[in-house]
Amino acid sequence: MSYTPPLAEQRFVLETIARIDELQALPGFEAATPDLVEAVLTEAGKLAADLFAPLNVVGDKIGSKAVDGVVTTPPGFKEAYNAYAEGGWIGLGAHPEHGGQGLPFVLASAVQEQITSANMAFSLCPMLTLGAIEALQAHASPEQQALYLAPLIEGRWTGTMNLTEPQAGSDVGALRATATPAADGTWRVKGQKIFITWGEHDLTENIVHLVLARTPDAPAGTKGISLFIVPKFLVNADGSLGARNDARVVSTEHKLGIHGSPTCTMAFGDNDDCVGYLVGAENAGMRAMFTMMNHARINVGLEGVAIAERAYQQALTFAGERVQSAKFGGAREPVRIIEHADVRRMLMTVRAFTQAARAIAYLNAAAVDRAHAEADAAKKAEAQGLADLLTPVTKAFSTDIGVEMSSLALQVFGGMGFIEETGAAQHYRDSRIAPIYEGTNGIQALDLVGRKLPMDGGRHWRSLLQRERSFVGGLPKTGELGQMVPYLEDAIEALQTASVWISGNEGDKLADTAAGATPYLRMFGLTIGASLLARQAAEAARRLDVGEGDPAFLKAKIATARFFAEQLLPAAPALLGPITRGADLLYAIPEDALPG
Amino acid sequence: MSYTPPLAEQRFVLETIARIDELQALPGFEAATPDLVEAVLTEAGKLAADLFAPLNVVGDKIGSKAVDGVVTTPPGFKEAYNAYAEGGWIGLGAHPEHGGQGLPFVLASAVQEQITSANMAFSLCPMLTLGAIEALQAHASPEQQALYLAPLIEGRWTGTMNLTEPQAGSDVGALRATATPAADGTWRVKGQKIFITWGEHDLTENIVHLVLARTPDAPAGTKGISLFIVPKFLVNADGSLGARNDARVVSTEHKLGIHGSPTCTMAFGDNDDCVGYLVGAENAGMRAMFTMMNHARINVGLEGVAIAERAYQQALTFAGERVQSAKFGGAREPVRIIEHADVRRMLMTVRAFTQAARAIAYLNAAAVDRAHAEADAAKKAEAQGLADLLTPVTKAFSTDIGVEMSSLALQVFGGMGFIEETGAAQHYRDSRIAPIYEGTNGIQALDLVGRKLPMDGGRHWRSLLQRERSFVGGLPKTGELGQMVPYLEDAIEALQTASVWISGNEGDKLADTAAGATPYLRMFGLTIGASLLARQAAEAARRLDVGEGDPAFLKAKIATARFFAEQLLPAAPALLGPITRGADLLYAIPEDALPG
């Protein structure tokens, strides 16, 4: 159950979709030269393959569990974590002023994808730390930044994100944890949080909890939420560790997957002595939390890509070795199952969906980089709009794909797929969390239709669709690239129609928008994914023409794009009816008639 | 995590789709009166709900494991099994001459669905016994029948099905187990079998293994396979138990799901003393095994229905209780999540797919009954043709649905869905085996396009499509029923086109058929499923008109059929392109370029 980082694929998507050459030209990203990009992917890939991939099964079998307030991680996790932290990988995208390397987020995301493929349960630990770093960089005071950022970036400490309470899941505004001011200017935090990923562990000497809570007299809902730093051990002014804070793990969950990742119930202030430090202004916590969440949503989207990639690699290896049955309509000799058309269809499906989802995620992450680094205000706003628009698609489309593709890859193994020792089942189990956390995929779909489409008068989706339509219009009408054109045109046309329909819904009609949100997001992901694959195919054709690059890789890219356009994309326009049908039928059965 | 048998739904499908009234008119099925059908469903449903449903979690947690040749089943399984056997449920569909009740297979299948919803791992035990009963009824000698059938039908013994060997999974013809004749007319069986469901356990005093093996000088492949009875304990002429046979469990598998069901590696003849009894003629084993498999495939298809039904019920209960977030575009108060459009969409999707798959399975099982009981040769052949045609669809479409719907139902729970204690995760894990065993769904798709479509010159698919087209043609063009018509027409038209295309493929073109097999089976399932739901909707409308039956149930049936036609069926015609595109693109990437 080895893992081979898909270096050529990752580099190609960084070049053609993320346009990392353009990013390198932006102030602050000068270091992201092609050589450095190659070196980063290669070295991180080695860590992922050699150190983290072999620990994936161990983490699944043994898991991380809380016993008497102590969470012990699986054997090998601590050593692997140390190697990762010492390599400087956690701070890859963080600001140089606090010890980060200031490299583009999209490159850090490509590295995160590798680590996630290798060991999804482990990958959540640096992912959450990255989120904490982002939030503190954006919203913490200079003093707080000086105290907390360097240890997080160096990996000496990790970060967590504490939103959820039993009654407040998707509805963050319903949270009840409190923070009351103390005489010394700090706060006393009190409340229970659930589903806290890596909330307690034995990998580092300290943990920086970012906790959402309500201050006295805070307004109801999300407008009355503030963000607090709650360190596990208090931090002295010189950065050394002080007293143990009143923030403790109560228990860990018994989960379907990601067993190596401790999912903690956390008690803050059980002894009324949990010290917290306000980040930014009172009642501005949601904004700060969204900083974390937007990055985290892209990285969670990448979990879908990562797990599908790993599942693909394993299924491919098995299919190339297992001999079983003669080919349908062929000679009588049994063949390796990779020669069977139906197995090839499964493998091509996993391959194509994985690459489509990766392209969306990298485009999204690169837009985040542009929004950050562009000096020109108009370009900055345009990039931010694209990043915001794509984020729910990256999160939900990719994680749905992760589940579906890990299931399909498992199927390739036949009976062996159901046996835990094979490893395919772990991907099927691990992948299932990603459509749920970091905002369920249903929430993402509502975010897309409710917030992201209307942004700036609908400018961003119109401009994205216009760009893709014009790209498709410029494709040759014949040859391999031309084969894809009618499918792409149909899908873009349908997406345009659906987007216009959604944009026209107001008042009572918003119920219809909500009813169509999930199939709309799927159509969006399929269509943009197909178009981004076609862009890669066009660039592959160009390189083949001029004799650049590895012909086998480039031809495979064209075939994969074609497979997606011809075999998978036709599902997109077929969703136009379901999207625009309205909400009535969803509510046609009264609730008491729904059972039975 | 209770289970409520969907009695009204099951009865309605038995009435309108299986036409159990017509079955009752056939010789041998006279006992299947409406009152008896109702009593059977009610009583079996009670057993399922009260006895087996509570053991589902226990079975999952504790599992059945082999230790030193002994398999201990989870606490409570033995008592529940005894109650089931003593109630006469195992022999519901078996021949009366050996103690069975001779009721229609479709009714036995409805009971099997209930038990499977309640406890899938347990349900496999009677399911395998049923298969053994079917095979012995059809192929064993009168002496063998006299000795083995009554104890199996009474549930004093259970049956198993031994095909798979490490090198012979989908390719049964590759099996190597041997049987050599002994001087006394019996045989000595030798070989290892894997993945043997309920191969060893502590529920009954004896186990009747049906084992496929090769006799000396048997031809290669499936034509050289013979079927043997290999009892765990030899059976004396008076039916009492004799010596322990040389047939032993080696180990049980550590699986993703169905933990309560022991999946055994079996060693036959390790001490060269495994006594077997030939069933039927030498080298006629595959035919006998197909008798078992065809019934088993329908019952495995029902596993998809059953698990989706259970997952639906649990998700519905949760959605009706959990309060979270205000409605999109609505007032600010948080509502129960069942009021959210997207949650309602998930529930309606699970509901509609479950009912569509159930209708196909029941139609299929009823066709088996007709083929068995019709006196008229033409009607018998027609029924057999329909049964054969539908079997791969029932198996593959329903089990794919089972996986997809248990995943969607899990999503309704949000974060709680990923916690094992919630129970949704078990369905997600349990359901995953059904697309694999009893012939993978890829094998089913090839069976459909390669064997079932061409049967009798394509008469059976043509007659099914003609029947559904003419039904749709007779629907009103307006009103609720009329809403469905264009969707049904599109889908039937596309299925017709795809079927004609497949029927025209010969020689080299068979590779194209194989390439399109899986999406073709999906289109078939979607289209026929939609049409059978529309038939139910039409009958519901008729009953509403004349004031028969429960209006709430009947209106819900119409709404469910409409939801399927309008929201889910559009995926079917969109598969026409992918089905007919041919195999070239599947093989466009050379194997060595598939990694990375």
C-alpha cells in the first residue's frame, strides 16, 4: 500500500491551471521559481511516501484515544510529525516575518494534498495549525502574533478550531460558550466544544486552541461571537510555557474513519479558570473564523482529491496484477483485470474525476494567492471573487468525488476490497467525513447559490463562465480536442441557464433556489472541472506539437480530458431540469406520511 | 435505532407490481390469499423489528470470529435464530413435500427484505440456506432430498455455497478443488475455499456445505465442475448425525462490515477424509450452482433495498428531531432540519430510489414464481425470460443504490453520522459488500448485455420495453400523472436506442458492448424503476378516485413517483452517449502511462 506522489500531474496543473509562473511575478512570491516548485514537491513527496504513507494503516488500526485526559497518538506519529515540522513544511505558506517561507498557498496546498493522500488522519493536524496561523496572521494583535505565530509555524505547537457545540453544528450562531472579562484584561472562557480535531495529543509541548465564545451582553446569533486564544499551557511573555490552562479533553469519538486523528470533546473552564485572550474586536469572531474556514474548505476539498488519488493508485496496482476471466467477446485465456473494459472504465472514472477536482482546487487556491498578492485593486477584487465563488465547489464537489471514487476503487478489488487488510476499505471510511465537516456539502451548496452567485451583482460567475465559454470557442472543431467541444458547450450553456435562473429568484422563490442548490453545485463542478481538463488537454496538445515534455504524460492528459467530457460530463446538462423544477415536490408529502 | 417494517408499501408493491392476486390463481400458490399475505408480512415484521433489529449493533460490535475451529456468534443470535426457525420462516417458499409452505418466492423475498433491514449480517444465514434448499430441490436425488431438505427447511441445519478460491473469484471456472470417487460410491473432496458466508457457526447442530469441485479428468473451465454435498457432520440413513467430516474453518475475515456474519476460509480434506456426495451428474455443477445464484442474486439485490430502507427510516427520525439553522430565505428561527429543502431532497432521494429498486426486485421475484407455476408453456417461457432479464438489474442496480443511499442517509446526520454509535455508519459499511458478492456488479452488467439481452432473439427486453411504453402511452397527459410522461418517454426511448445498439454489436464490436455495459445497466434500472413507480402512482390515483385505501399513503406514492421521474430519471437518457461511445477511449492510455 505504497503511495507515489503524482509529481508530473501536480506540476502540470500548477503550471497550466494555477499559472504559478504568473504568481511568481507577484510581489512576495518571487521565490516560487520552477526549480523551487519542483524541489518542494519532490521533497515533500518523499516525506509523504516514505514517512507518512506507511503509518496510515497503523493509525487506522490503533487510533488516537483519550484516556484520563491524555491522548496517545499511534506509534510512529510523533517521529513523523517531528520530521515534518523540522523540515519547515508547516510554515511553507506562512509570512516570512514569523518564520514562514511565504510561498504561494497553492503550492502549500499541493504539499498538503500529498500528505493527505499518504495519511489523511495525520494531515488534519498540520491543516488545523495552518488555519490557526492564517487567523492569527490576519486578526491577532502584534503582541499575540509575536508570541504565538513562530511556535505554530515551526511546528513546536499545533492549533485547533473550536466552533461546534452539541446544539450548534452547522448553525454556529447557536453556540453558548461564554467569555467574561477578568481584571487583568484577559478573559475566562467556559463551555463545552465537540468534534474538535486534534484537540489534544502528545505530538507537541503546547496546543493553541482558537475558541469561539460569547462575551456578556453579546447580541444573539453570529453577530455576538468573539474569538479567543486559549493555550493548553499559558505562555509567558518570553515565550516559555507557564501554568496548565483549564482546557481539557473529556473524551474522543469512536468514528467510522480517520482513526489516527483524535476527535475530542473539550471542556473549557470546568474549574472556572480557563484563561483566554481576545483576538481582534469583541463580536468580530465570525469574520476571523471565516478566514480560517475559507482556507480550510479548500484543503478539505483537497482531501477528496487526495483520497481518490491514493485509492486510484492502489486499485491500478491491483488491477495490473490480478488475473481473472477472459475478455468479454475475446479469446478464452484469462487476462489481468486491467484489460477488462469495465475495470478500465472504473479506473478511468476515478482518474478523470480526481484530476478534474484537483484542477478546481488548485485554481481556487491560486485565486486566493492572487487576491493576496495582486497590487492592482481591480485584479485583486476579481481574484478574491473567483476564490470566494470556487470555495464551496472545491469543498463539496471534491469531497463528494472522494467518497464516490474511493467506493469505485474498492469495487475494483472485488471481494478483497471488503477485507480491511487490503486497505481500500480504509479510504472508503476515511473519505466519508469530508462531505460533512468544515460546513456540510449541503451548506456549501447554499453558500454557493445564496452568497457566492449574487456577490458583486453576479459579476464573478458571469466572468468565469464567459472565460470558459470563450476558451471552448477557441478550441479546434476537429481532432481530439474538437471531440470535446459539443459536450463542453452543452454543459456551459446549461450552467449559464441554471445560474441565470437562480439569480432571478427572490422572495418566495428562494425556496426553489434552496431546492436546486445541491444539483446546481454538482453541475458547476462537473462543468468547470471538464473545462479545466480541456484547458490542460489544449496545453498538452501544444506541447506535443512543439516537442516539449513527456509525450506519454501529455497524451494521457488529453485522453483523460476526453473521457471526462464524453463519459462523465453529460450528467451535467441533465441536471438542468432537476435544478430548476422548484421546491414544491420536495414538500409534497406531509411529514407524517414520510415514514413507510 | 428501531426498524419499522414498511408493511403498507410492501403490500402495495406486492399487489400492483408483483400482482400477487394473479400468482394466487396459479396452481400451488392457492394459499397466498390477501389475508395470509398480510399475516405473513405482519408476523415476520414483528420478528424483524423486535428480535433482529436490536441485535444489529451487537452483531457489528462483537462480530462472529473463528477461534481454533469454532465460530462463536454474537450474544442473542442463537436465540433469535431459533425463534426464526421455529416460526417456520425458513421454509416459507420451499416445497410442501419436505415441510415447506410452498408460498410464492416474492412473498418469501418480502420477508427476507424485512430480516435484512433489521439485521443484514444475520439475514445471510437463512439466505444461504434458501439457496441450498433451491439447489437440492432442483438437482438432488430423491434420497438426498429426503435426507437433507427437511432439516434445512426446518432450520435445524443451515446451508452454504462454496465456489470461490483464491485464484477463482468471478472466474468460477478457474477453481481447483478436487473430488475423487471412493469405493463406496461417495467422493473425497479436497481443496480450500474462501469467502464462505456462514461457513461455520454455533447456531445449528449441522451445516450442509454445497461445494464445487473437479472430478478426475474433468474438462477445463466451467464445463468440468461438479456439485457436492459436504455435510459438517455425516448424516446416517435415519437422518441422525454421524462422524465429524473433514471440513473445517481455517479462519474468518476482518471485514469492513457485516461483522455478525462469519466469512470463512474453509479447508476441505486436509486429512484426506472429506466425504462428499455428488449432486446430479458429473460436470453439471455450474447449472446447479446457477439455480442457487439466480435466487441469491435477487435476494442480494434486496439487500440494497433493505439497507436503504433502514437508513431512510433512521435519517428521517433524526431529521424530524434535530433543530438547526433557519430556513434559507425564510424567517430567522431555527427549524427542525427536515424542513430544510436540501435535507428534504436527501430524504426524498433515498425514499424514491429505495421504492424504485424494491419494485424491480419484486417484479423479478414474481416472474420467478410465474416461471415456476404457469402451466401454459408460452407464459412460462415469457415469465422465465423476464426473470432472467431482470436478475442482473435487480442485483446490481439495487446494491449500487444501497451503497449510495446509505451514504446519503449518513449525510443527513451531519457530524453525528460519522460517529459509530449513531448507527448510520454501520449501514454505510454493511451495504458495501452487496455490489461485490454474488457476482460483482460489473459481472452483472456483462451478464445483462451479453447473455440476457440476446436471449430468444431479444424477445424479452423488447417485450418489456413495449409493455412499459404502452403503459406510459396510456397515462393521462395532464395532472400529476401527466407530469411524469415526458420524462418516462425520454428514458424509454433512450433505453430502446441503447438496447438496439447493443443488440447490433457483434465480433470486434463486442468490446464496445462491454465498455457500455455498466452505464447501460444503470439506465435500465432507472428507466424500469421509474416506470414501475409510475404504475404504482397510476394505481394510487385510481384508488384515490374510488375512495379505496389510505389517502395519505396513496398521495405519498404519487409524489414519490413524480420525484423519481422529474428529479432522478433525467440521468438515464444522459447515459445514452456514454453507453454507445465505444471502447476506444477506455484503452487510449497505454497501461504504463496510467500511473501518475
